[in-house]
Amino acid sequence: MESMLVTPDEVSQLDELPARLPEQGFLWLDIIRNSEGDWPQAVEALTGVSVHERHIKDTRNLSHPSFYDGTQDYEMLIFRGLSPAGQQSDFKTRPAVFLLFDHLLVTIRPEDSVSVAEVKPRLLNKSVRIPRRPAGLMHLLMTIMVDRYLALREPLIQRFDTWRDALLDPKNPFQDWKAILDYTSDLRKLERLCDEQAQALSTWQEETATEFDDHLAVRYRDLEEHIQRVFKFATAQKQEAEALVQLHFSAAAHRTNEIVRVLTVLSAIFLPLTLVAGIFGMNFEYMPELKMHYAYFFALGGMVTLAVVLLVLFKIKRWV
């Protein structure tokens, strides 16, 4: 359990929890999920508020969607972020929990949280604007979480372009259909995730007791816009993937039709030739033309002439 004191002028790492909350600024209590089970007692000692048992249970639920709930004493926001394993075009997410009090922000997150690992040194080095309230720090953490989704766009587009080239390559039939199905399924999950995130943020802003100044309001509007950008990207990619699959099947059907048309034309040309060959191949005792000296050459010439005439006719009708 780590704690940091955030004041308007500086941010300092604390070696141990203070006896009470600061009058100026706020305290950030950072907790690693499932490794520090006594954090509700620490929060109660600082605030005098007992965290609801249902909320404590929600903090342990790894499959909990993005969600907002509030009480008279504190507010809870669950926000799903991308796991480090999900940096390579994969949608593995984990929830991070934010508990907002008047002068206290409690974060309950995975041990390898990327957003917390980025924010802490930036606050200590003053390389980022120091937030004045817990909601400002929560915004900073959420922004990094959402921006990591935005960073997925480039590798996803590259993977999609590779599939597009493979799907439309007639010489190498595409076989990895499960990857396409998994990809569209992940995009639907990403759409649902963005919708849940936007809904949680919107509900919190409608019901929160936090006073928003112009700066904080602009920041949260910008965060919502980033979520919408991820949502629109997921929707567009899903539509393009579905259209690409349809295009592949249309192209495959077109190639099949072309092959069938060529075979049909060849069959139509050789059918009368087969008829002629069949007639001359009948084993009748008396066939006068068989006695002609040049009958063989006449038959071959007639067959070639018939084939040429049919081929010219098909070209005139644009069947070949």
C-alpha cells in the first residue's frame, strides 16, 4: 500500500500513512489488488467512512465492467484498462477501481498497471500539471488508460492490411479464418467496452458532488472524446472486416464463374466434334464415306472448321 501527498505546489511520497487527511491538497492511496486486504480499515481510519461490503466485493471482481456507483460519503468508478499483454493488437483488459473522497483518492489496480507506473514519476518530477483534486488525478490515470487503446490503431490497421492482401490474392487461398472471426469478436468487445466506459463517466458526472471548474470540465470532455474515437475506430474496423470477407467471397464466386464459363464454352465446342467422331466410330458394315480416298482429311477439316465457327460465334456474342 503506497501513499502520496498531493498539494498544489508539490507531490511527495510518504513512507507511512498519515494519521489524518491533509487540509490542503489530497492524499493518494494506491493499492495493489488482492495483495493488501486491510485497505478498507486504513480508509476508514483516515476518513471515518466504512466502505460498503458490496463495493469491496466489486474491487475483487476481475470481470467487472466499467461502472459507477456512489454513496453520500464517497464515489466509486470502475474503469477497464488494457493489460500489458494487450499491447500487441490484443484486447486483454483488467479493471481499475477509483474511490473518491473529499481529500482522498484510492486506486485499486493490478500490480503491473502501466498508467500508475507512468503517472507516479511524472508527478514526482513535476513533468505534468499537479492536479488540485482527486478527480483531477483520476482523470490523468484514465487518460493514459484510454490513450493506450488509441495506440492500438496502427498495429491493428497493419494486421488488417496484411489480411486484406492475403484474402484478395488468387494464387494463395486464405486459410486463417479463425483469426478473422476472433478479430471481429474483439472489435465488438472493444465497442462494448467503450460504451460502458462512456456510460460510467457520464453517470458519474451527472451524479457527482465534485465541483468542476472549467479546466477539469474540458479535461473530462476531452477524455470522453478519446473514448468516442476508440469506439468509432472499432466500429469502422469491424465494418471493413465484414466487407472484406464479403468481397473475398464475391471474388471467389467470380473466379468460379469464370472457370465454369470457360469449361462450358469448351464443352460447347467439343460437343459437336464428339458427335462427328461418334458417327464415324460406329461399326456399321456399309458406310460409303469410309471408302473415299480423302474422307479422313475431309472429316478433320470439317471438325476444325466447325470448332473455329463456334469459337468466332462465341466471341461475337462475348461469351469468351
